[in-house]
Amino acid sequence: MLLAEVAQATQRLADAGVPSPRNDAEELAAFVHGVKRGELHTVKDADFDARYWEVIARREAREPLQHITGHAYFRYLELQVGPGVFVPRPETESVVGWAIDAVRAMDVVEPLIVDLCTGSGAIALALAQEVPRSRVHAVELSEDALRWTRKNVEGSRVDLRQGDALEAFRDLDGQVDLVISNPPYIPLTEWEYVAPEARDHDPELALFSGEDGLDLIRGIERTAHRLLRPGGVVVIEHADTQGGQVPWIFTEERGWADAADHPDLNNRPRFATARKAMP
């Protein structure tokens, strides 16, 4: 019975344009019935919960899966998310993976890391978890987002502050080993092309940044240069359509070396890195 319902729900979600209909139909079935996805076959016909069709209708209307279930998975983390905070995306996992490798290669005993525009706290928490002796600081401007960030960082080593990413952490100037950010980078002109899950549910503050989408990245370039020690590294996510544009912001004239773009798991340009030049 349940598996037949899931098949029907999958078709409904596919017809609504949901990008991963089978995955979402199964996740919601597991959520409603209190089991893991791999255990759906153990749910008896008599135990089918009609609330399943209520959550399917919400997903059909393109409400994010993570808002319905109240959590998002990111690397080895399970995060609390909902209205007001940007839902972490799988493509950001490869950005964090590169950053972790970069920090480990530095051979610094207690690396100092700053996450700008932290949102749910996904990046900061992943780094704190996977680089055990790191000292991780994160900043978020939005009070709505911070309601979720505070829940997620509770009990962790992450130092969370509220504020503007461009003015943050003046007390750490010139000391930081790695600056990382997944900032807003969608051009205002692209609004109508953004998936409904993001456009209608993610906060605008976390999505859009000027006519070409690069306004905040330009500001973060200056902030990163202020924060980093010579030889420190910046890692910044961008849209796949901005490949080639972002490394040009991190020029030698502005005190950078080794600026480069990197692909995500789908081999599309996803993030740029640069190293603060030695004096």
C-alpha cells in the first residue's frame, strides 16, 4: 500500500516540476511515518497515515522539502531549517571539501577560520566538525536566519556573531588562515528564472546581489584581504554561469596570488579560490 502511494506521489511531484520527485516522495513518506527511507517497506497497510497527502500537496506547490521536514542534511550534519534561512545545497559540500583539504595542507596546529554569510551555519559547523582543532567564527546579518543558526550551533565550538559580513571580525584582522563564504550571487535580472523553492521561500537577502550578482563578492574580496594572514586562503562560492568572472576580482594588483576557479560534482564552475600574497 505505502509503496503504491509513494509511486502515485512521485508522479504527482514529477507533474508539478519537482526536480527529484522519487527522492522527495520517499523522504516525505519516511518523515510522516517516522521511519528511515530504507524502512518504508516495513510500514503496514493499516498504518498508512493520510497526512502523507497533505505534505505531498505542500511539496507539489514547490514548498522546499526541508521546510516541510524541518531539517536539511549537509555533509555529516543534520541541520534545523525553515522559513527565513537559506537551505544549504549539495553543491556547497564540494566547496567545503576543498576548504578542509586546504586547511589540512597548511600544517597549522589550530587553524583560524571565518565563515561570512553563514546562514544555517552549515559551512562553519562542517569545518568545526571535520577540522577538529580549528577555531571557527561565523557571521550572519539576518535576525530571521539567526533564529535557526543559533539552534544549529548550540553546543558547538563555533563563535557566532550577528553583523555585516563586510565589517565583521575587526579583532581578527591579519590573523585568519581561511575565509570561506557562500554569499548571495544571483543577478537581479535573473529573478524570474530562479527555481520556485528558492525564489518564493529562501530569503532574498541570501539570493540576490546587484545587477550582475557580484556586488557582495566584490566587498568580500576586500574583507577577506583584511582578515587573512599572508599566505591565507579565501574560498567563495558563485553561480555556475559566473565561472571565469570571480577569479578576476582577486587580482595581483589587489594583493592576491593563485586565483582560480573550481568545478562542482557536475563539472560546472562553482567556486573560486585565491591566496593572499606575501608582502
